[in-house]
Amino acid sequence: MDVISSDLHIVCILHDITFDISAMENEDRSEAVEGVIFCTTALGLQETVKSEQSGRDNQRKMPLRPKVMLMSSIFYDQLYR
């Protein structure tokens, strides 16, 4: 797909992948920086900006990171009783 000047894409995180703090936010707002994703609770936006120089890769930015719920947040009571 060609980028004219800039494109926005909706971002949704799949479940059962590892949490990456640079690409998503923890909905629980806990201090957890690792874990497995249970579900996406809010979509994010990724912006692709066309490079001014030919032959260079387009730049990708994440102005709005998707919010996710971690498995450990959902099953906390069952794990730590």
C-alpha cells in the first residue's frame, strides 16, 4: 500500500501475546510491565508518514496506544488467595 503523505490505522492487540509497554497501555494502571494480554479494551491509532527521501522507509508513530487488560489482572483473586 502506498502512503500519499500520512495514513492512520486502527490498532487492536490480539490476546495471548506478551505485553509490550512501548506499544500498548495497561488498562489496570498497575505497575505491571510484563504479562500476557487477555483482551484489548480500547483501540489505538498508528500513523504512517511518507519519507521525504526516496528509498527510505516510511516513519511509523503511535499517537494513541491501545489499552489492554492483562491475564494477571483478570485472574488476580484466583492466583493470590
